[in-house]
Amino acid sequence: MMLGASLSGGCLKKAAPGCGHGGGGEAAARLLELERPCRVPSSRQLVTAALPLPLSFRAAFGANWCTKAIAAAHSGRRSNRVVRRKRVVAEIELFSSDDFDVERFLGSQGYINVSSYTPPQPGSSMFGAALGENAPLGMDQRDLNRIGGQEVGEGSVQTRLYAGRIGRGERMGTRVILKAYPAMVTSGSDADVMAANELAAHVVLQDEELGEISENISYLYGGFQTKTGEQWLVFRDDGKATAADYAKMAAEATTEGRAVGEWDFWDRFDKTRPIQRRLIFITKLLRGAFQGLAYIHSRGRLHQSLGPASIVINTTSERDAMYLNARLRDLAFSTDVSGLAAFGGPTLEDLWEGRGSNLSSGTRDSAIDPAVAKLSEGLWRRAAMAGARDSLSRRSFGIADDIYAGGLLLAYMVFVPLSEAGSIDGPSIQRLLETTFRLDIPAVREYCEADDRWSEAVNFMNLDDGAGWQLLQAMLNPDYRLRPTVDAVLSHRFLTGALLNLS
């Protein structure tokens, strides 16, 4: 698991299990249930219910129909064969490329591709304790190449982000963010599967019948396919900056002793005021991210790509902290761990107990869509290594895996913005925690306190007898069963604002 990186420069962001390059979206396709031809102004159509998964993104967005798919969901009570039906409703628009005015290119995102995996030898530890003194522990980019049994390289999927507007129809003039997945001819089936999985995740998260939609999740309007085969997703423009962008700006401001954004008049007389506002901004940003994660978990899904680049914010000005809203995005690797097969596709139980199996890797692929199942193969391997073998334990492990990523995010959002610019970054934080100190947080604390470049970050973590360190230790606990839930994280005094007199 890697900390997300800034969009600029095409930085690596997510460790993606390798998807097979045969079959493509067509092999994974299960066509939508068609009701009737649709008469909608302009070139768009409307999907007013759940898109079943697995689906071909190409088939879904290439259809000239108005579709309405009602997903059958089976409860986990298989013993008495009780079947419950669940209606999932979300509005997803099928656009045309002609519907948009693309204004500017925002950046690109690359992905690490882990194409093979060899389990550790018997007796080895999940966290490397029995693998030797120099055993690599995390998914640090620099350490990946040294992990025995894995073939690692830069993946073929490079998504691009654009700012634009809707040029016609009811939403004419609406600002949007366009996310383009490459055509299958250049990236194999991986891009199609990732795009379809991200679409399906948003359908679940935007199901209004389950309750109010969270303000801490990016909102998907819909998507379209170009003539060249590229899959484009269309998101509401809730901000173009990410938490990673803010962290870089804040690090420079910390070094220069100034605020991010406009100064306040009294800052000239009290140099502690910009830092105090920075602490407030960071706390609110983290709370928004974890509220979004809590919402995702409440809908029976995992994020599995949590990092500073997967958090979009509506402002970077610290004076506007009271208006700050952080939203989670990048759900291409989101995994369904609900007890209900909301899309008739690969749930947690399907992945392990379905008819299809891959015994050589110790996992079971979905009998319905192996292509989508491969997106979460790495998760289930880690679950097996941790001893999570029954359905409930695997679900708990998946949630705890997101919490672990949240712990790395917490460390990143405290240390990078509050330290001297260039003195620390995401990979070095992860290497420090996992490889150098093997998740011994008291030792990490002692080490950090000795570096004057990180003094503001350490002071923040030390508040109230080390509240920040205590929360970090809980979230990075080597035993996944002892990690807190995201609701417990939000209730911790380090994130409630009580330490900053915000409560």
C-alpha cells in the first residue's frame, strides 16, 4: 500500500495487482437489462438504477438505450436459503464527448503493476520479524524491487484529468472534472476493468434510497466512451487541488514562516498564528477524509487507494479553513465487502467461496467476473497471511487495511506540511515507520524529536501527552484485529479539535 502522490509529473500512486491482458471488457461483460428506447434531449441518456457488476464499461456507455437495472442481492444467510431483494437507485448520465468543453489539462496518474506474487516461506511473519534483519516491510516504491517473488514495473494504465464544462443540455455551464482511462488497445483490459469498478463503486455510494449522500465523496455525474475506445468519467468540480498539493504548499510556508494563502493582519506581530491555523486546517482536512471513509465503509465497500492524492479539497487558503471540505476520490480499486451482492457480482464471499478458484495463488476468483476480482487479489493475499480465513475475518481485515492506509495518511498530513520543505516525503515516512523502526511508534517518536526540521510536526503530535502518537500507534497496529474503526478514529481527541480549542 502506498501513500498517494501529487498529480503533477505522473507520479506513481497505487499498487495495482496485474490484470490479465486477455478478454478485455467484452469478456467481463454482462449487458444491462434494457427496458425501452429512451428519448432524452441532446445526445445523453440516463441510467436511473444500479449498473450490475461485472459490466463492460464499453457496453454500458455504448448502448443507445435508456436502461434500468434492478440488482438482485442475496443475504449472507445461505443456510436457510433466505433471499432478500434490494433496489439500488442512482442517477448516472450517459454523455457524449460532444457534450463538453475541455478547458485545461490538470495532470496524470500512473500505477504500479505487481504482476506476480510468491507467498512467504512457512514461519515468516506478516511484518517481517522472522524474515531477517533487513526484510522490507512496506509497499515503498524503492523497496518494491527488493521484495522476493514479485515482478514489479510501472503499469500500463495512465489516467488523465481535465477541467471542463458541460456545453449543452440541462447542466449546461456546469464545471466538471473529466477523468480519462486509456483505450484497451494501449493498456489491455486493465483500464476498462478499473473504470467499470470505479463507476460501480459510485453507483453504490450515490444510492439515495440508502440515505443522504456524503459531502465527503466526489460526486459522479456519469461518463462516455470516445470513438478511440477511451473511457471517460465525469465528476462534479468540487475542487482541483489535492491534499498532496496543499502539503507541498504548506511545507514551503512552514519553512518561510508564513501562511498558505492570504496573511492575516496580526500574523505580522505573532508568528505562531499561521502555524495555529495550519493545525486547524490539517485537522479539518483529516476529519473530512475519515468521514468520507466512514461513509464508504457504511455502504459495504473499501477504498483501497487512500492517500493524499486521493483527497480533493475546495481551498488551500488556511484563512478559509472554516469553509474547507475534503472529498475522497479514486475508487478504481474499491472493493465490495458487504454481505449483499448489490450488483450480483464479486462480493467478499464470492471472491473466496465462488466456483472459480486459483489455488496456486491461494485465492479464489469470482465465478462471475475474474477480471474485477483481480483488482483485490493483493488484499486477499495479505488477509490470508494475517490468518483471516473466514468471511467475517476477511471483511474485518479489509476495513483494518483501509485504517492502516489512514494511519500513513495521518503521518503524511502532519509531517509534510509542518516540516522544513524537502526534509521528508511520503515514501520516506513509510520507510521510517515500516522498515527502519518496524512500527515501533515510541522509537519513531524519539527519532523525530531529535530532528529540528520536524519540530512543528512533533509539537503537534505531542499535544496532550502524545495524543497524535497514540492515535498513529493504534491505526498502524501490526495486529489488524486491534486497529480502531474509522468512527473510533474520528472520536479520538487528536481529531475532534478539542486539543486546538475547536470543540
